Amino acid sequence: TNYLETLLVQVWYPTTVCTQSREQKKIITKYLKETGTPEVIEKGLHLFKLHDFGFRGVSSVESAAIGGLAHLVNFLGTDTMAALICAKEYYSEAAAGFSIPASEHSTITSWGREGECRAMRNMLDKYPKGIVACVSDSFDIFKACAQYWGTELKGTIERRDGVLVVRPDSGELPGTVLQVLQTLEGKFGSTKTSTGHKLLPPYIRVIQGDGIDITSLEMILQAMKDNGWAADNLAFGSGGALLQKLHRDTQKCAFKCSHALVDGAGVNVVKDPITDPGKKSKHGRLTLEVRDGKLTTITGGQGDPSKDRLVTVFKDGALLVKDTLAQVRERSNEGL
């Protein structure tokens, strides 16, 4: 069984990426509701609140494809092209994710320190409509927000048919995010949501793409809520933490034998080490059933096979089930 287990258990990677991505989706949805912008969820715009920046941070193009597609089960924003190709080739999805025009540091710093504002203006000129993101911390993020975006380019931003997304990419969290929001509010103003939280005008938003993992994401959203800011002001980008800063033990993923035929008789198989009760395995024939609205593993042959959510996908070299990405997404949305 060791050879087969080694191959099969490699599903830990997309499973773990997808699980953590889904949990972050739940966190984002929670704070959007709690800070008075449920319409963001109703319009499906919450699916663009966690953008995949992870291609360059993984170990291979194959990892980017598999992990990036796992994230796209839950969200629609990605810069990982390999994931889009994987979705199209294997899951019948012509366009699994989307991105927007966005500057990077070199496209700003190549204009020089004195040319930073002109570089930012160039982004607005080149993309006069739609959403455009611009990294703004190449030299001084707060000067960029107050003097460039908030003064010299303010009129252009206000008249523009679209949304400018300001991107800080360094600094202490959550302090930098809160200070950026406060600086932008001082120049562009804000309104109040139904819960009394502040919301920037619809033509300007912020994306935090540095230092984001499942822990810091919730910490930032909680700090925003505590300081009177609506969650809709902010989107997140996540790279290495989304696709690479995880391992098989993150979700304790393992394959264990639970039942065997010995001399023609069925035998329940279990490991139960006295030194670590957390490593006790499930015993007997297993089914995965919905009980009290939750997916539950039934052990010891006590389940109802007719209710088993697990089905045979591969058998004797044949693919018996070919799910589309749309079907996988539909299952993932159960219970949200």
C-alpha cells in the first residue's frame, strides 16, 4: 500500500489550498456582512476580494496550475495563468478567473523618484475606463495617497469611469492599511454603511498584497471593523502563503487502511498511538454522509452506502466521473 498511498496522498496540496482559500472566503463574507455591505456578496463581487499572486512563489509551473485552480474553486481573481490553462484543459471552464491592469514597482520606479506622480498619471491615462491597480509604496505610500492620488490626480480619479485600486506593498499590519484608509478619506471623503462603518467613494479602493495569510487577513479585517471601516474598502492579494506556505500536516492529510480482508473475513483496521491520540485513524468501512447539515464521516461500517457522498472516480484505468469546475464550485458553496 505504500506506493499507492504515496501517489494518492499528494491530493493534500490542492485540497489544503482549496480548504484554506474557502475559509478565507468565509472570513471575508463575515466581515462584509458585519460592516454593512451585504450587497457586495449579492452581486458576487466578494469573489474578487482575494487575488492569487502566487505563481512566482511556488516550486513549479505544475504546482501553480494545480494550486491556483484550487483557489479558483472559491474566488475569481488570479494572476496565475497556469491555473486558467488547467481549468480549460481539464475542467471545461473557458475562463476560470480574471485580472485587471496593474502596475508593478519597476513600471513606477523607472520614472525616477521625481517622476512617480507622472508614472501614476500615465496609468490613469493608459486605462481611462474600468478597474486599474497601482502600487504606491515605491518611495512614500502616505505622500502618494495624500499628494499624488489625493491632490494632483484627484480630479482625474473622480471623473474617471472606473475604480482606482491603491496598493500599499510594505509596512506594519494592520497599521499601514488603517493609515492609508485614513489618508485617502481625508482627501476623498467617505460615507456610512448601514452599520455605521466608513466607506470610501466607489471610484477608489485599496488592495493589500503584502504579508497576507489566513491569520493576517482576519486580523486586518477585525482592526478595520474596530476602527469604523467597512470591509468593502479593501481587497487582498496573497502569494506564497496562498499556494506555498503550507504542507501535508497543515490539515493533517493522510491515507490509512481502515478495512481489510484476512482469510476471506472482513477486519477493521485502526491505529491508535498512546503517545498521540490525535493520530488515531478511522476504522472500518467508511461513508461520508450529510448529518444535521454537515458532512460527517461514519465509521465502523455503520453508515448507509446509499447516502455516501464519495463515489468511484477512477477504476481500472478509466475515468468514471468528469466533473466541470462549475460542479466543483457548486459543491464548495454548500454550507457557506
